[in-house]
Amino acid sequence: MNSSADGLLTPIDSTETGVQQIRDAIRDAIVERRLAPGTKLSESDVGGLFNVSRTLARAALQALSYEGLVSVEKNRGAFVAYPSPEEARQIFAARRLVEPGILKSAAERITPVQLRQLRQLLLEEGRLMGERGQSARRAEIKASGDFHLMVAAISGNLIMQRFMEELVARSSLVIALYGQSSVSSCGHSEHGDIITALEQKDVDTACHLMLHHIAHIEADLDLRERKSFGLKEAFER
Amino acid sequence: MNSSADGLLTPIDSTETGVQQIRDAIRDAIVERRLAPGTKLSESDVGGLFNVSRTLARAALQALSYEGLVSVEKNRGAFVAYPSPEEARQIFAARRLVEPGILKSAAERITPVQLRQLRQLLLEEGRLMGERGQSARRAEIKASGDFHLMVAAISGNLIMQRFMEELVARSSLVIALYGQSSVSSCGHSEHGDIITALEQKDVDTACHLMLHHIAHIEADLDLRERKSFGLKEAFER
DNA sequence: CGACGCTAAATTGTATACAATAATTTGCAC
DNA sequence: GTGCAAATTATTGTATACAATTTAGCGTCG
């Protein structure tokens, strides 16, 4: 069900089979912005949708809440997370904090094969940018995140990899909420620049480019506090 | 139930009440090394212990598995995590990667009050080191981790704070498994040095000290692969 | 006409029941 | 007595049932 760069990812999971699938499906839907922030995810609905009992639906929603994609409120249910501007800032602050280090670690271990895989991912990303239609747009969103995920995978640290998965997914939510233009075209070329620096073993430049890249994404956000909805609109979604 | 530096921590949780308590209780037991790595945590036992149904016990164990403290194997149950040497390396690599950045961020925001709180935590830590007895030893373990957690809390980034909670907790497991001497005395003075650097607004020195501190902890580990237990001992725990 | 309060419906919280899988014991043959 | 196999027991996986809480609808009252 996952598309592109899954040869490297080892999702660690040894546990549940069904829950895993449901969790991944919902996560993909959130990351690809088919599910808008704030959308209610009732246990019955989710269970019905995947033909399982509420037990498993609930477990999947719980799991998603641990990665910050779903917020579950006691006695009220689960909702697609609606990150506040402050949360958004913290997510990007975390990315600025960890991504250079991850990149540095990846640069030390990267093989020619992996460099080629990165290039290929970039190509795919570029191809999708040319296409039209919602589904191409979704794949493009996914591919642009997969670049950062693949770098994390190359770093060889499963813990940082998992953490980056969380950060990338939550970033997608933030961009959905606060993004202004579709910054993707600019982001795409920046990915390419980073790969080039990596090819030349220029770690410092790569890290700088990465920081700029993150800053660019963040600069496209309009992180003003939305006044907490006119009393009614907030609950009539 | 938590002891010292909880004024700063906001566990975010809005969900379950009972599950939360169980999760925290088991986590404390693991971090304080009352539960040895590899110990089986059967759902019935956990539920019985806290007077709740298997449903809630299971939820708590799932939660713990998401933070890497418990590993649940399909159809076999949950066990206190038994990190491999490779995992241990990755945990400390992750700490080296993020703690300088967290410290830097904390240094920018720290207030005199918080500096005093850090000093006080250090004092408490030192006091416990003098005491004898298992319970003092446990409190000491906790306090030494709380130093890093408080720095993360001061950084003001809830995401990095949560991540550090995971890393500190998992470190405790690693030390329980692979630690040689009780390195705590040396670690204690290093905590003090970091605070001093912080007081003098010397961020670079503070970061260097932090890296050395982490390196010292890691240097005390014997990360050789234990041959996978002589066939019987592995299952007769 | 809007605000308050009550009842009914829907949804979540928790426990229990049953099915499926793994661990243990028993029994038999060698 | 040892080794293997079947049966028994225990434990996890999943669904369902019931309790508690919230939400929605509705009628009354100001």
C-alpha cells in the first residue's frame, strides 16, 4: 500500500496485523490530506470502514495519537489533529534541530547505490509535479516527505528514523492548515541541491542547504492564531 | 506519584485516566530497574495488579511499546524491552544528536528561577548519592535522568521533551543491561559543570560538556553481543 | 424569539466472552 | 530413560455487551 521508497524502511512492528493496516491507511489519508484537520474519527465509523470491531479501530486511533496525528479527547472521541501555531513552530524547530545531525550521519554512511536511489526519488518527485489531478498532487506531497525519510533511513538510526516519520507526517498537517502557496517547486530544487552536496561529500554545505530548505517551508506558513471560530462554525464541520 | 521536577512537565495527555496511571507506574518500575529487561508482562497479571480488566492493561502495554520500553510479540505477549547492543548504540547516537541542540535552545530561554531549580535538582541528586539502600539508589537513577528532562523542559519544545523522555527511559534500560560500574558519581559532577556553563551563558562550553557527559555514560557500557543464552537459561527466567 | 432544562439518542469507557495461537503436560513407543 | 506426538492448559486476539458520558432534540418558560 505504501508507494515508493519502502525498500529501506523497516517499520519495526512485530505486533498486530490488522491494527497496523488500519493505522497506516488512516495515516496515509491524513498525510496526503484526504482527511482534513479536525475531522472526527469515530470508532464505529473506522471499524465499519475496515470491517473490524471497535476494539481494533480504537487501538489504531490510539496508536495514531501517540504519533501526534490524531488527538483523542476523553469521552469525546478522536479527531484528526489540528496543530496550533505554537505546535507548528515546535514541529519545525524540532526539524531544524535534528535534520542537520541526521543528514551528517547519513553523509558518513551513504553508498553510491543509495545516492542513486535518492536521485531516482527526486526524479519521481519531479515527474509528479508535472502531472495534473488530485492523485498526482497527493503522490507529490508524499514524495517530497519521502526525501527526508530516506535521508533518515540512510543515517541507519532507527530511532531517529521513527522520529522523522512523526515530524514529516505532522509537518504535512501543519502545511495543510497554514500553508499559503504550494511551495513544492522550490522545495524540489532544494532537494536536488542537497543531493549534489552529498555527492560531493560536502557535508557542511548539505547541512546548510537543509536548514535553508526547512526555513523556506516554514516561511511559506501563515502562523497567525485563528480566532477560535465564531462559536458555531467551530462545531458545524 | 512522580517525585521531583514535575512542576515543568505537562504530559499532554487528555485521554484515559486509568491507563495513564498504569502506564506511568510500569514505566517508573522499568526506569528504576525494579523490572528487569526481558521480564514478561502478561495482560492478566498487569490487570490483576491494578484491578482493571485486560482491556486497560493491554492498552497500557501498547502505549509502553510505542515508547520502546516494552516489546510486544504477536501471540506471545509483552516483555520489558531487552535492547540489543546495536539498539543501545542508536539510543546514545540519538542523544548525542539531539541533546546539544536542546541544550542550546534551553540556554536561550532559561530564566534565573529555572537555573535555581536546576541547581536544586543537582543538590537532591547529590544528597541521594550519599544515602544507602535500594530506594535511594532508585531515586538517584531517576534524579540523574531528570536533569536531562528538565533541560528539555526548559527548551520549551514539547516535542523534543517527549522525545527526550523516551531516550532517557530507554537509556536506563541500556545501562541496566550493559552498565559496568555505577558511573553516577562522575555524571553528577558533569551535570554541575553544565549548569555552571549555563550560568555563565557559555553555550558552546555547555554543549561540549554535554557531549562529553553522554560519551562518558556510553563509555561505561560493555556493548558486546551476549551469545543468545545457552538454550535453556534463555527460557527459564 | 431566545434561553434553560429535560429526555432520548449516539458515542465512548470498560469488562467480559469466545476464538485462535502458543506453551505445557501427558502418554506412548522405542 | 529419552524423544516425539497428542491433548491439555494458559495466554493472547478480537468481538460483543453493558455502563457512563456527551450530544442532540424538544418543549417550556421568561
